[in-house]
Amino acid sequence: MNKNNMNNKKNRDLNYLHLPRAISDIDSLKISLSKKDIELTKEEIENIKKVIEKYPMRINSHYLSLIKEKNDPIWNQCIPKIEEIEETGGEEDPLKEEGEVPFLTHRYPDRCLLIVSNTCAMYCRFCTRKRKVGEAIKNPSIEDIRKAIKYIKNHKEIRDVIISGGDPFLLGDKTIEKILVELRQIPHIEMIRIGTRVPCVMPERITHELCSILKKYNKRPILYLNTHFEHPNEITEQARLACERLIDSGIQLGNQSIVLKGVNDDPKIFKELNQKLLAIGVKPYYIYQPDLVKGTSHFRNKVEKGLKIIKGLRGHTSGMAVPHFVIDSPGGGGKIPLLPKYSTINKDGSVDMINYQGKKFKYF
């Protein structure tokens, strides 16, 4: 029995969503782009072929529709580039997520990360889990998930479980419900967070049926949802309706973005993005400096760029639109916040301060 068949048998109880056909090969990509009057050069075709041999490509119809031209912010997130395999820097697992229990990371005392899928509606080229996304043999089985849940049951200090992937919402409704049921039976769990990019890249997945399940289990423990919008062009009418359905189900929504070169590395873009997010009921939560993942260094800027973005938000828009800027420290040290220097505490206890306009003030 080959590995894929073994994995299919192993996962017979793990129901994945039946997805419409997505672009995963160069011929499909060429045909789809030609309909948008975009042609790939011979060099680009050969480069994409080389990249997807190592890092799979998947672009669904909704996300493809957002591309306006070559190398625009949407293109750069979903179309493979040769830099992904030419770069030698970075690590496959810079955050040291792989632990003793497969598909579970228990880094902070009171919370843990539970990986339930390695499949996504669209494979982001900057993904921190490029090492495992898209390969069937690396998918967790239902037994893997139950072993991880058993660990959570045995560790009473855990009060917060983050369900992630891949994308949890690429699982079928029944499987999502099974996982929520098992987690809800653990008395010391107070909250469950779901990390998904589906409201952005495949908003049609947020169905009334899925929202009914989420609403049903949005009691103690409380459900929260963090999504990933990276650019204002991703906030479409379909995305707004998806978020509205989740909000109507009582789910509180947050957003995590990454400062990405060629996508959003400008204070004006983040200001527009975060204002649009708030307008559809999504609270900007984190802005990340990109992780040191192998094959993604062409997305990385200097850290000062992220600080400049925060400086361009604070005071220039609502405080609700100003997330935390963090680095998820290499080696598994966790998230560390960074702030522009706004103040200096003096020996006498007074504080020298600079406001968003650069004006100086003193607090005694």
C-alpha cells in the first residue's frame, strides 16, 4: 500500500470539504491568466514549474479573480516565484513548532496550538508552514487529533486552545463539529480560537450550515476567530458578507497581518486595510514581522519598516485600527512586541514624550 492510500485509510473518519477545482498546475494557470489578458513568459513558466515541484501551488477562483495585473499585491501572495527555491537562508521550522506530541505545540503555560489540517483554499507563498502544507501524507489523522486532545485533557493548566492548520475550515462541517464537541468536554478549557484565512480567500465557505455549528458551540468555552487579510483589495463584498454571517453567529473576529514586501509594506496601505477591516467588524489584532522561513526571504523587510507602519497608524487613525507589531521569535521564544520610541523615563520619575505629530511633551 503506498503512502497516499495509507493516509486515505487512516483519515477515513476525517472528513475534508469537497472543494471546487483550483489551479494547481502550470497549464491551468496559463489558461486562467489568459482570460485576464495576462501572459506568462517562457522563463516565468519554467520557474513556476520548478517551484511547485517543492512547494505546491493552489489558487481558487475567488482569489484569482482579485488579480489585476502581474506582480500586484494579490499576484505576489499566490503566484510562485523562483526566489522560493533559490534562497538558501531561513529554516523549515524556525519557530520550533514540532514537539513531542504531533500536531500540537504547547509553548505558553496556559494555551496551546492544535493543527487539524494541512490543506488550504489558497497556498500563500509566504506561509510559515511551507514545510508541510499541501502534502497528503503530512495531514493529521483523526487519531492524531484525538491524541493531541488527550494531551490537552491531561494538562489542566491549558485554558485556551488555538485551532489552526493549514486551514481548519477546509475540514467538513461534521469533522469541525466533532473537534469542537471533544474540546468542549474538557472542563478547564475556557476559550477556543480558530485561525482561518477562508473569509478572505474563499468567503463562500462561510455557509449558513457552518455558522449554525459555530453558533451552537459558542458558549463556554467561548469561540473567537482570527483571520488573515493582508491588503485592502482583499476586502470584497463577498468577504464582508462572510464576516457578517460569522458576527451574526456571535463570533468575535480579529485579524492577523504580516508586513510583506511587494504587498503591504507601507503605512498608507495598512491604514486603509485596518479601517476597512473595522468597517466589516474585524478588529486588527497583530502585525507580524515575517518569520525566518526558508523560501520566503524575498517578502522580508527590515524591522524598522514595521515600526514605521505602527507610527503611521498611531494618532493618524482610531486606536481600534492599531494592532500590536510583534516578532514571533526564532527558536520558539514566542511573540515579542515592538513599539516606536515614544517616551523616555527620567531618573526623577518624569517622562519625556513625543506624540504622533513629533511634538514634545513632559509628564511630571
